[in-house]
Amino acid sequence: MSTPAPSPRHLPPSGPSTPPGLFGGRQAAKLRAIVSADLLPEERASADALVMTAWLTAAQRAQYAPSLRSGPSTEEFAQRLADERRVVLEEGADQVPDELESAAQAERQARQLPLRLVEAGLLLVAFTLLAVTIIQSIRSEAAEIAERFPEQGPTLLAVALVAGLLAALVGAVATRRRDRLLLDWAVSRPGQLGRGLPLHRPLQGESAGPAVARSLGPALLVGAGVLAIVAGAALLLISPMLGDVGGVSHWAPWLLGGGAAALVVAVLLIYVRSRRLRKIVRRSRAAEWIGPMPQAEAPSAV
């Protein structure tokens, strides 16, 4: 009785972490379902090919099409790529001597170190300004909490916010450029998309700037929205009893409307982030490296 051949080796999984907070449990369940989907080789090959075809640019598809013997049609490209991926999933991948060395060199060349340094510098500026504002508020000798806030506090917070947003933008650009360079490397090697990309750091790996913006953005919007709604409701309750004290009661509808809008935007941002995470998981699965199949040991004689 013959022993079934072992399954191909894969690189250690390095998918995105489970998002905390709102809808975290439901999102984690969806991500686990995508990662652990028990698909047949034909089904997974078709899914991987469709994801990869949509991910590649037209120029990258045109560069890789001759190795697939595919025409200019996107549907034909996806079908040929699915066939290539299916063969690797079913039969394993032949060993390519320079595959790992070439992939490591491509990763080193695609690091985007200048942009990463700019991103780190902007984050450092943002956190420094935030820390200065907090320290000045703590050291203030004013009796009331509202008076402890430093006069230059709004300016410092505004500059910190701008620096944080710029850091997120620079980090996103660096990640996008790195992914394009690594995909360019893959399409320059016949058969590489079927085998997957043997990378130590996965494609679309999120850096500090975008991670901080995507994590703190919805939380800050929720906090600001709740505070605005509470302040607006308090003004509506106090105004009939005390009158228009200080001429601020007309701000109540604006506070209520702005708070509700902030909550809606926060929910939309969380929804967009969840869709992005599912896309990252599917792309990571489509680009997963299928290593050379180990040699099957001969069954022991009885």
C-alpha cells in the first residue's frame, strides 16, 4: 500500500492581526474562515488566480502573459494562471536554485528606507508635541481643569494631527511602492506567480503610521462624537431653565448633529477597515509560497 505524498511546505503564516474594538469578534471569525477555508486545489487555484489577476496592473499582466501563453484577455490570463497554480498545489513545486536568494535580494531593494525614515520622523514629531501638551497641562497650577490646558495647546495638537496624518500617508505610499516592486520581481520570473512569493515580510505589511491612524482615528471620532452629543444635550436641557447663558445655546443643534456625524463616520471607517483586512487576507493567501515538496520516503518493507 503506497503512502500518500506529503503536502507542500508553506512559509509560516504572517497574516494581519485581529482588529480590536468594535466588531472585533465578528471580524476575527471572518478572517479565520478565509484563512482556514478547506478548498480543493481547483477551487483554491481559481480563487488565488482571480485575486492575483485583479491585484496586478495591466503592465504586469502583459509582462507575465507570455510565460502563461496567454493572450491579452484578462479572463484568459486568470484561467491560465489558475492552471499554473493548480499544478503547483496538486503536484508541488520544482526546486529553483536561486529562488530564495533572489527573493531576499528583491526584498532588500524594495525596503523604501528613505520613506520609512520620514514616516518615523513624522511620528516622533506627533508624539513629542502630544507629550509636551500633556506635560504642560499636568504642570499647570490652575485650579480648574479647563484652565490647565496651555494657551498653545490647540496649535500643538493641530500640528501633531497633521504630522500623524502625513506619517500615515507616507507609510501607505512606501508600502504600496514596496508591493509593486516585489510584484514586478515576481512577474519577471516565469512560473513565480503559480509558486507564490517566498517573502519574509508579507506583502501589504502595515507600518506604524497607517496602523496608528487606522486604530486611533475611529476611537477619536467616537470620543469626540459622544462628548459633542452630551454637550449638546446638556445645553438643550439647561437653556429652558437658565435662558441663553453666555449666548451658547444656539450651538446645541450643531453639537448634536456634529456628534452624530462623527459616530457615523467612525462606523464607516471601521467598515472600510474590515473590508481592507479581508482583502489583505485573500491577497496573502493568493501570494502564499508553495515550497518544493519534500522527497517521499520509501515505505518500510514488511
